[in-house]
Amino acid sequence: MGPSMTSRRDEVIELRKAGLSYAKIGSRLGISRERARQIFKGKPIPEKPALGSKVMLSIGDVASLLGASVNTVRRWGNKGILKAYRIGPRGDRRFRREDVDAFLGEEKAGDLPDPSE
């Protein structure tokens, strides 16, 4: 790093010393207020667990894996084509990784349902 270059953390510290709020620092640097606070406190960026390490997947995770829309995955869950589990008071859908892998195995065998079903 050259002498004229400063790190993002140095910028955040200088702006914080100047009395700016985390929201204003975030706005100025193009990051969220929470990220500005994390940088100031020296916390690393939280990492999402790898998709392969998750046992239960959200509907968005499954849609990405299958290359389908969220609504298609939701429809397949409603029809029982893909086994979904309802959790929490809102009834959010979760899918077991094994069920999705089995579904992908059926896809390779040519038994995948039409997305419009």
C-alpha cells in the first residue's frame, strides 16, 4: 500500500474521530451503517456458510441450486413434488439437502416436472 493510499479502516477511524455518525460514514464510503461500525470496531465481514454445509435450505437457496424461480420451488413444495418443511410462526419453507439432492438425481434421469406444473 503506497503512502498516499489509506485503508478503509483508517478512513472510517478518521471520519469517526471527526464526529461523523456511522450512517454518514457509510453513506460517504458507499457501505452500510452496520458495516462502518464493524470496520471501526475491527470486526471481520461475517461469512455465510457454504451451501454444501447446510442441512436445511431456504427457498432461495433451493431456487439457486435448481436454477428455477422461487415461485416455481414454492409451487413444487405445495404440490409435494419437492418435500418442504414449514417452520416458525410464519410457516417459512425449508428443504432438506438430501431431498434436494434426490430431486436433482431425478432431474438427471429425466423425471423433472415441467416448471408450469
